Amino acid sequence: MENVNRIKVFLAHESAPGVLLILSAVAAIICVNSPLEGFYAWLLNVPVEARIGALQIDKPLFLWINDGLMAVFFLLIGLEIKREMLEGHLSQLSQVVLPGLAAVGGMLFPALIYSLFNWGNVDAMKGWAIPAATDIAFALGVLSLLGRSVPTSLKVFLLTLAILDDLGAIIIIAIFYTAELSALSMLLAVVALVILALMNWSGVTKTAAYVVVGVFLWICVLKSGVHATLAGVALAFAIPLTGRKKENRSPLRNLEHSLHPWVSFAIIPIFAFANAGVPVLGLKIADITHPISLGIVFGLLIGKQLGIFLFSWVAIKLKIARLPEGASFVHLYGVAILCGIGFTMSLFIKSLAFENVSEHYVQLSRMSILLGSILSAVLGYIVLKRVGRQSKLPANHG
């Protein structure tokens, strides 16, 4: 019974999703670099088929994870973005200015650094967006390890920045990582979107009804050439925040609350296990110094912190925005470093960029994402831990 209580306490902790993420990635790396390598490859390539009459979806398990489970992940992100836009940290312009500008800098600089290393290589340039993403669960998990030494306003800043960063990543995926389109599938997807909009407009509050149409939308988007995960975002924006006047419930909040543990403790760890397998035993110096590797590592570790901190500093100095309450520029710098933890979204974009280009590029990007994310997590933690200790020193110290 005591062990059960300990598990409940762990799962309730903010850092739990980040810890599970790390354990899943470590498990994948162990499998790939051990006698379990064959089983790991077999498992990800197990064919999974769904068929209704003439409609057939036949994909290996790996793609069901990346196209199917990640659509649920994007559904949750979409719900969070919509709620924040309607009543949260994105509802007022004054609250959005600083994290919004920081998010722009945090996407621009990593992409520029990656491009500088890989300019001229058409295939390698497809990965320019890999270091532009931030992993919300991982970054907040590291921040939560610092406890009360970090101002609450800083956590709000990081959360808002990461949500806007995810929104940017969604736009990037929609525009730059879309294959050749199927006109019929796109038409059916539009029909599904119209139905969802009409349901919202007419006051439908049954979540199940939206999910049924959402599944149809996912199938249409999957077959259309647009990445299927975007169906999750579209579905999220159709689900109403408030129910009927007689009902004291919010369909959006209820669904978000229901999905959160499944995404945090099942979907993201499964995704990490399927995508983080890096063969480290055969690594060569040439792999580490490859332009793709350098572009991703320096993009996450240097580009993220430089873009976020520089854009934030300029905005504050120009009085366009203010520092988060109780925070210093050193706090802000520490959080900017933490945003170099790309992990989940970076791994996802990697699969879109290189899966059909080069297996070597896939392995290089996996290794680099892990390395850049780990370095960012460690360095960001050290900076924030140090500034937390200094803030507790007596005023006459030294």
C-alpha cells in the first residue's frame, strides 16, 4: 500500500512527465545498443491494419504512433491554446507580448544557425525547423525541480512561450511539411471541418459527437497529404469552451482534463520510446561533427537561448514589455536556455523532414536532438539553481 501511495505522489508531481520521458528515451537507447535491437526494430515495424469495407489504413506500428497517437497529443495542445486564447494567458495582449516576441526569436535563431551549417545541401535543409521547437513537459519538469527558488511568474512565462512555440511549430508543419495533396481527401476534410463548425455554432456540447467527426477528419487528412496530426488541432478549435446555460460544465476543459494524463503518461513516453533509439556504440567523430548534428545541437543550445533572451531583452529595454514579476534577467536567461530542450516536437519534425530522405540523417538528428536537449536542460538548471541560491544570500553577504 505504501508503494502505491508513493507512485500516486510521483504521478502528481510536475516533473513526473519529464522523468517518464527521459526513462522512455533511455529505454530506447538501451534497446538499440543491446541484443534487443532486433526486437526493437521488429516491434516498430509490426504491420497494423484497420479496414472498414473498401477503406483501408495499413501502416507499421511506428507510423500509427507518429500519425495516430500524436494526433491526440496535438488535440491536447490545440485545446490548451484555445483555452488560453479565450480566458488564459493569451487572452490579453499585455500578457502575450513578452513570451510572443521571445517565441519568435526562439524559432528564428535556431533555424538560422541550422541553415548556416547546412546551406547548399538540399536534403539536409529540410530539417531547418528541427531545433526551432520546445518541449513543454520536459522544460516545465526541469523548472519544477527547482521548487520555490523560481518565481511563479517565470513558470507562467515559460508555459505561455512554449504554447506559442507549439503554435508556431503547427504552422510550420502545415506550410512546409505537407506532401502532394489528394483533391478528394481534402474536399472530404473540408466537409468534416464545416460539420464541426456547424456543431459548435448550433450549440452541440456532446464531446463524443465531435470525436466521431474528428476521427473522420483524421482519416481524410491522413489520406490527403497534409500531416494527419493537424486534424487534432482543427478538432480542438471546434470543441466549445462553455456548455449550455443549464449545464455547469465545459466540454473543452473536461476533454483537456481527461486527455492530459493519457498524453503525459502514455502517449508521449510511447512516442519517445519509438523515436529516441540512437545507436551510440557505432558513433564516429564524423557523425558528431556532421553539419546536421552541429546545426541541431548549436541551434537548440545556442540559437534558442540567444533568440529568446535577445528578443526579450530588447522588448523590455524598449518598454514594450516587462520582466515577469519577481524575476531578473538572469532568471530570464536560465529559462531561455531551458527552451533549448526540443525533444518531443523536434523528434516529430525530424520524422517529417528526413523519414523518406535518409536513414543516416534520421540517426544523426536523433542523436543531436538528445544531445542538444540534455545540454540545455543541465545548463539551464545550473543557471537557475545558482541565481536561486544567490537570491537567498543575506544582503550584506560578501
